[in-house]
Amino acid sequence: MVGVGLGEELQTKEPLIRNISDTACWAAWYRAHETAREDAVFRDPYAARLAGERGREIAQQMKFSTKHSWSWVSRTYLFDHYILEQIGLGADMVVNLACGLDTRPYRMNLPQDLQWVEVDLGEVLDYKEAALKDEKPECRLERVRVDLAQVEARRKLFAELGTRAKTILVITEGVLSYFTEEEVAELAKEFSAQPAYHAWILDLSSPALIKMLNKNMAQLKDAGTPLLFGPAQGTRFFEPFGWKTVEASSLLHCAGKIKRLPMFMKIWTLLPDTKGRNPKQVWGGVVMLERI
């Protein structure tokens, strides 16, 4: 791994996924693939640049994931929808935790005075800054290099940000699945302890889906980053920590609406959306929470 950074070409003896940072290139590849479609439901003109060769190679070799690429497209589509909705309702700061190679501050129509804070590891943010150095964001963008595993550092950051805005929207896209239930609970309590933190958008999986994904994408486990968080309580998991569910949207049902499902899967959209309340059902979705 010496001499190879995020987004660079894979080396023969390296594992497919070396660490969690590589998943950012992987996610960017799916955004690039959607952007290339004539009927794209969103467009990210920077995704291919950010994904690089590593993103393409990961996507091509993770055949189970690519077979279900509709889920990645649905997730991005739903996050975009809920983010714009919350900004329209008055959110004056967006805090994107473990932001990866997300480019929403550049590709979305956002208010110029909106504060957008990206938080991630230094390696990820350095790579993104270099790739986008000649691009101009649509809003007031800042980047903070903090490892979310460092509890005191993140708490200090959350408190400081809480003094700078009236209504904060937190987004955690593609990150909570790598946390334990105890770690997610701590995050939830830390957010609710700050009065300005009003809404939280996250993606959530059922225990059945977590089990299936770990079985079919063993490369994540091999990299030391297995998927962990799939609470049996579903969206109700967050209630004891100060958060109530406003909406929960199934990735499958969304993919059906935006015409991204394979033909043989469309019949499943005729079944009701359980909103993640059945732990034995394979379910994944995007959830909008508000503080209680």
C-alpha cells in the first residue's frame, strides 16, 4: 500500500478495498455511472474524476453491489430530496459527517449563504480538495479534518458548530452501517444535546439486509470494515436518544418510481413498504429524523 493514495490505480497484491476511505471512490463511481445516462435522475459532473481508476475497479469486482446499483442511485436521489426539503424549511447549516467524495455543495442549487460543513479524515479531504481546486461551490463550504472515532474531538466540533447556526441539518450517508449500535447511540445523544441540531438524514438497513450484504460482499470484512449497524427496532432505535422519525423511504420502492429496477424485481414494489419495522425482512432505506 506504500505510495498509493485514494483514487489511485490498484496494485496487484493489494486487497480490493484497503480501508473505509476506498468506499468513497466506490460510491462516486455509481454517481458517475448515473450521470452518464441520458435520463439521469441527478447529475454529478465531478463524480468520474473523483472515483478514478480505483472506484471503477472496486465497482467492477463487487459484482453483487453492481447488480444492485439501483440502491446507490436511490440513496443519492433520496438524500438530495430530503436535503433540499430541509433547507427549504429553514436549515441554515448542513453538517455532512464522513462526507467522503460527496459533491453536493458544487452540484446542487443551494442558497449562497448556506453554511455547509464537510467532516472526514484528512486523507479523504486532501484528495477531494486537490481534485476540485478549480471548482467553485454554490454555498459557504468549509472542511474539517476530524476522525469520528475520536470522541472528544468530535464532541468539541459539534458544540462549536452548534453556536454558529440556528437550525442544523446533519447528514450521515453511507457511514452508520460501519458503526456498532452503541456508537450510533452515542452520536444520537451528542446531536440531541445541542439545541441547534434540528434534523438528521441517514440511511438504515434491517438486520436481514446487513447479514445478506456481509455474506455477498466479503471484501468489506476482509478490509476490517464489516457492516454492523442494522437495529432490530428499525427507525424506533433513535427515539430514546431524542429523535423521532418524520419519514422513511425504501430504496427499493424509490428505485421503482425512478425506473431503475430490473424488470424481475418490479413485482416487489407492489408489496407495502414496512419502513424498516420488520427485522426479518430485507429492507434498506433513507430516514428523516427530527429532534423530539
